[in-house]
Amino acid sequence: MKKAAIFTLLITFLIGCQQENFLAQQTEKRETQHDYKEEPESFVQVEEEDEEQGEEGIEEEQENEQIDENKDNTLTVIDNPESVSLVVNKQRKLPDGFEPDDLVEANVPYHAAEGDPKRLIRKVAADALEDLFAAAKEDGLELVAVSGYRSYDRQKQIYEYNVETKGQDHADKFSAKPGTSEHQTGLAMDVASAALVAVLEQSFIETEEGQWLEDHAHEHGFIIRYPEGKEDITGYSYEPWHLRYVGKETATEIYQAQVTLEEYFGLYP
Ligand SMILES: [Zn+2]
């Protein structure tokens, strides 16, 4: 009798948990779906594929702990995560759990909800972003900031969910391993044309804003991190919207030499 009562209580508790979980997932799903609608598929594939499903993968996290992120022995852990000259890519990762300690919101228009960590970027880059947006405005162009900081845990959820559901190869092709996303450095920001409501796809370069960024981002310390035709070096397709802060001097040298960050720092043979 007593056993039956405990059993019933346990079942009631478990159902309660499930429902709460389900509701939380549904809410999250609605939120991300809203984002999703306004962002074209190409962006989703390149940058954040299956982000909405990634949320549902949280439960699987425990099971996937055994995935060895360093299994690929070409993966180097960088030792200067606070430097604005750091290079993070598919071969070079940030130390586990790294989080910059000077993340702030820039005083620029955002296409991300109030309080969303995507609005964050490191202070030095936030100041530069404000200058960049002001200069664009002087030239009659309206930019909007879409996605900046992304935490290690967030990237881990996305990646592990993709491994679990689509297999290792697919996950490695379409989502960055935790610690290897440049968004985790706090020095990257995806920027779009305000008129096109955050269209992050390669055709962004055909907009006046996209063209202006290509010509002027370096004057404010940013580079177009994943240039066209450099996929073999950067590991990423052309992303005219992804800006990375490196400082004016480095950005100008990279712009003038038309090289990638990898080539600039001699990390590509
Ligand atoms: Zn990006």
C-alpha cells in the first residue's frame, strides 16, 4: 500500500517535470522560430544550423559527455584568449569554458531581443562598432547588429545535438565544435542592412551596406573574417556579414594585403 502511494507520487512528479520541460522547450522554440523566419536558410546552415533543435538537445547533454572534443589531434588550444589578435578556427580552440570578462552591449541598433546575450561584445569592440555604425550613418546607411557573443555552453548544446541526431561528419561540417566559434571570443558581430531586416546571406554584399562594410570596416578595426574564395584557409564559406575586431592597424594591413587572419599571422603554410 505504502509502496503504491510512493510510486504514484513519483509518477506524478515525473509527469510534472516532463510537462515543465516540454513547456520550456515550446516557449524556446517559438522564440527561435520567430528569429528563424526572418533569417534565410543559407545563414542558418552556415552559422547556426538547427539552433532551435539544439535547445531540445539539452537533455542529451549528459550522455554525450564522453565525446572527446580533442579527438582530432590537430586541434590546438590557444593560450591568448584575451588578445584581440587571437586566431580561433576549426584547428584552434579557446580554452574550455572561456568567457570574456568585459562583455557589454554596444549602443547601436540590434536585431535581437532585449537581454539576449547575442547583443554582447567585448568593450573595445563595442566602442569600435559604435564608430563603425556612426560612420555608415553619415554615409546614409543603416546597419543593424544581429549576433555577437555566443557562450561555450550554447555552442556545446548545438554541436552535441547535431552529433547525436545527424552524426559526427555532418555536425563537423555544419557546426563549430565548442570552443572553436569566433563568436565565443566576444570580438565578432554579424551585421546586416536594417532595410533588409537582418538578411545574413551572401547576397548581402550586393547591398549598399554590404559593399560599404567591405570598403570601410577596416577603418574602424574590423575585418571581413571569412572572405570570398578563401574557404580552404578559413574553413568557412564567404560571410560578408561576419565582422571580427582586430584593431585598426591590423585590420588595415589585412585589408590592404587582401589576406585572411590565418595568412596574416603565418598560420597557413
Ligand atoms: Zn558570424
